[in-house]
Amino acid sequence: MALTMQGPIGVFDSGIGGLTVVREIFNQLPNETVTFFGDTARLPYGPKSSETVIQFSRQNAQLLLSRGVRSIVVACNTASAVALPTLERECPVPVVGVIVPGAEAALRETRTGRIGVVGTRGTIASRAYDNYLAAQRADIFVRGVPCPLLVPLAEEGWTDHPVTERVVGEYIAPLLAEKIDTLILGCTHYPVLKKTIQKVVGPDVVLIDNAVETAALLCENLAPADPTETAGPIHRFMVSDVPHRFQEEAELFLGRPIGSIEQITLEELEAILGGP
Ligand code: DGL
């Protein structure tokens, strides 16, 4: 993956979960500029059909390209699971999803070859993790479980709450029964629930945080920012809606105040790919 040196790193998500990936990019690539788009008006992507998620993802990618990004990070597992091949074909810049970095980390970490995946209905139904892992190693056992209630619990800020612990316990019980030793957090909302999830699975199960792994992959492959761009990182945050409690939720996922945000209307987004 060779990335050119001009322009910011573009990142998009269905909403604000992708800010966990931005947070890791800030940690691991502090000199890089990020342009983020969260499709907050059309979230969640998890329960939607692949066709709809692909169409939304194409519009989001074109929006970022129109802002001059030099690469696109698909900071949404659902969009990465179903739209990556289309985006790779259509975009003139490198496109990085969150599935492969997470799956590769799981392959590195597992001792027993028994891997669990939690994610949205869309991600689990796509079998993107299962297919990738099986293609790398025939002896790997993979079991995925959709956990749709975890997204609203994370957004509500119930990161360390008995209700969240109970819900995680219900979802994860079948994976523990399968004696997994590694669990991929296959949704960009889940890193904020890591502490509770770790408590439920116990210390012997390794959690894979795709945000950390995706930023690490970028770190390895990204040519450094153009040194003539001396202004320092000026990050840009765009959303398609500014929901109630947006600043508060965004801060939870980003780990710092988000600052000013720009709203992109649905009309603008839908016009991006032109009419039929
Ligand atoms: N960001 C999405 C993901 O990682 C979760 C939220 C949604 O369903 O849109 O799959």
C-alpha cells in the first residue's frame, strides 16, 4: 500500500463510533491531519441491507475525495464488510478498512485458534471476518455473534454499567461456551465498552481493538505528511446531522472535545454521485 504525501487522511463512519479510530490516529500519527465524516443522519448502518450501505459508503468516500484526502479509512465495520471492494475500485486513493487489521491481529494473538467476533447484524451476516480468517488459516475456528444493543448502550455512555455488563454477558455466553481465546471487537463503538467486555470474558481472552490495529497499519504504510505543509494538523469534522447530545457523545468516543463541526446535508450527499 503506497500512499501519496499530499492531503489529510480521510475517515468516515456511519456516525460517531469511527471517532475511536480517529482517536488512535491522533495517538499514533500525531502530525497527520484528519478529515472525518460521520453519517449521523443515516446511522445506524448495522441493520441496513448491503446495497444501501454500499451506496451510502460511495457517497461518503466521494465527499472525502472532494475535500482532497490522500487516503480513505473506512472506520465502520459494517461498511468495511460490504463496501470495501466497491470503494477500492472507485477511489483513486488507497482505501483502508477495519476488518483486515483486526483479523490479522487476532491471528497473531490466538494460541488455540478459537476466535470470536462481535459486531452489528450487517457485519456478522457478511461473514467478512470468517472468510478472511479462513483464507489465512484453514485450522481457525471462528464464531460471530451480532450484538445490536451495544451501539445504543455505548452512545448512552453506559460504558461501565451493570445493564451493559448483563447485556454483554448474554451476547457473549455462546462464545465463551465455544472456548474462544481471542475476541474481535468488530464494531467501532465497542472500544469504549472494552473494560466491561474484558470483565465479562475474563483475563484469559484477548480483546482485539480494530481502532488500534487500523491506526497501526496506517502508521506502517503511510508516507509522512508533506513537510511543506507547515501549518500543523488542522482537523476537520463533518456530519450529516447534529443530533441531541452530539458533543458529549463525540467526546466520549474521541477522548477529547471535538471543536467545531460542519454539517453536510443529505441533499449534498445524494447529489455527489449525480442522478441516474
Ligand atoms: N460504526 C458501525 C460499525 O462499526 C456501528 C454503528 C452502525 O450500526 O452504524 O459497524
